[in-house]
Amino acid sequence: MTTTTDRILNFSAGPATLPEPVLEQARTDIWNVRESGIGICEHSHRGPVFDEVLAEAVADCRAVGQIPEEFDILFLQGGATMQFAMVPMNFLPEGATANYVNTGVWTSKAQKEAMKLGNVHVAYEGEADKFDHCPKQDELECAPDAAYLHYCSNNTIYGTQFNHTLSDSGRIVCDMSSDIFSKPIDWNAFDMIYAGAQKNLGPSGTVLVIARKDMLETCPTHLPSMLNYNAIAKKGSRLNTPPAFGIYLMGQVFKWILSEGGVTAMHERNTRKASCIYEALEANSHCYTIFAKEGSRSLMNISFTTNEDVKNEMFLKEAASQGMSGLKGHRDLGGIRASIYNAFPEEGCKRFAEFLNTFAQSH
Ligand SMILES: Cc1ncc(COP(=O)(O)O)c(C=O)c1O
């Protein structure tokens, strides 16, 4: 049975569309993985089958991200939000300061969690500009000698994405939840990155953390083990029963990315996918306003509005009647948002661009 015919176009910001070959493989493996006679969710996390699944997920992740050996790869739980607290717990020593770049709701949440745990300096505040762009390095006012600088590479709600990296004197920590492995990563520009799985990687709840080994060694030993990155790293992500299905599914997604040509091929395809939608929006600028400023426009989330609430509602209704779902903008911004992560089909973007044209012409 092919899934293509009974599946609609899912523009959800997350949990989001997964690659169809991955879902088909998962359908088999949930019943009986690797011909073991046992499904993936039923295997002991310390048995030989899961040993293989985990080892392959780590190796394939390293291959996909071209991750240098000086970084460790961890699979954690608690979503990206857990990282908002774990980062300062582990890397913001008493008396030290962390620089935070506020480009929207998620970074603001990260900042608030860090404030409960230590000194935070807001190096950039985007609220006055309604978070319509990602700041250049010279827009930051960093506190000197900060332990780390935290920012988010793609702001899922506003549809803004960094096309450059940021630097600081301390460590660089980046939330890549909504654009991980959508393009190559310059590892020289980061010390730690994290990503909730539910956009580009797999099922929600699971988190991918990639951090420099020498940074992990600085995690304070007084922390509870499950909140200590180093303790988890030392046990190869198996300090307790790990999110086995999440790790398995991420592993399948890594294999899929490799089979599609890797992150460079993803980036080329993502650029084509987003361009055809932005072009349709711009060609109908009498009808649509793109939220993000040029130069910061995301290839993953395209946020826009028709400038009228009633018309937005009409748009969503008509799109739904054509098998397009998940287009309602985030409650903090309103309007419309098309999320087109790695697994979202190019053909679906073309169909959406055509829909944008016909809707604009008929309204
Ligand atoms: C950029 C970004 N960071 C963090 C989060 C929070 O993720 P979670 O719900 O996994 O905690 C989200 C969720 O959409 C996000 O888009």
C-alpha cells in the first residue's frame, strides 16, 4: 500500500511531516525490527538489537552533520524546552554571565529559564522590531567575558532564519530545533547545539544535543544525573531507559537524508521549495505581506498575512478544502504560516504556490 494517496499536505510547524520511506520502514519495524521477531518499542534498551540501532543513529548523525570527533552526540528527553534550563544549569557557573539574543518567543523562554538560574545579559532585544529579522553581529551588545552566548538559528513562529553565525568571547550555544540538518553547519562557529526532534528529525519529546567534549567535562558534578550532560554522555545516552523509539526514528531520518544526497542536497531543495512560495507571495503583494524582512527569510517556516482576519480565515478554509492543513499562524503572531521542513515535498510547495496565486486573483 502506498501512503501518498491517503495523506494530505501537512504544513504543521511541529510535530511535522516525516519522510514517507521512513514512516513505511517504521510501520514494519514497530512489528518486527531487523528480523528479530520483536518490535522496536519492545526491545530491551541494553540488548544487542538496540545496541545496533543506537550505534547506527550516532554514526549516521555524525555522517549527516559532518560532525567533527571533538563533539559528542547525545539523545535526551524533555523537548527543547528542557534545554532552556539544562544549558544554564550546566554552563553558567555562579557569578558568571550569559549573553542571550532575543529573536522571539522561544529565545525569550530560554532567557527566562536562564534568569532563574544565574546572571543573564540581553545582548539583543528584537521585540521593538516585532522580531522581523535576525540581527547582524554589530547589532549585538554583548557583556564581556560571558560564559556563553545563546541564540536560535531559525525562529519558527516569525519565519526568520540566520544566514550567518554569531560570535562572542565565550562558548556559543544554539537552538537549532527548526532548521537542524536543513543545510550544512559550520562547526567552528558552535560549541553546543540542540534541537527538539519534531520538525526535522523525528518524534516530539526527543532532543538531539551535539556538544564539544571539553565543554561537557565542565558540567558541575552536584547536578542531578539526568540534568547533567556529562553524566549522560559518559553513559552514551543510556543513563536510564532512553527514548528508544525516538532514537530509532531519528536514525531512520538520518539514513533518509544521506540517501537523498545529504545536507547540501537538502539545502538546495529547501532553497527551491521556499523560493517558489516567496515568489508567489511577492507576485501578489497586493494580497499578502511576508512577515520576515528580506535577508532573514526562513527556508523552513514562511509566515505571512492577508492583512485581514476574515480573509486569513477564508484562506485557511479554502486551503483545507484542497487538502492543505496546519497553515494557521502561531497564536502569538496570527496570520498564516507554511512550514516546509526537509521532508515536506517539493511538489507540495509548487501546489501551494499555485494556490497562493489563485486565491489572490479570486479575492
Ligand atoms: C525554535 C524552537 N525552540 C524550542 C521549541 C520548544 O520545543 P519543545 O516543545 O520540544 O520543548 C520550539 C517548538 O516549536 C521551537 O520552535
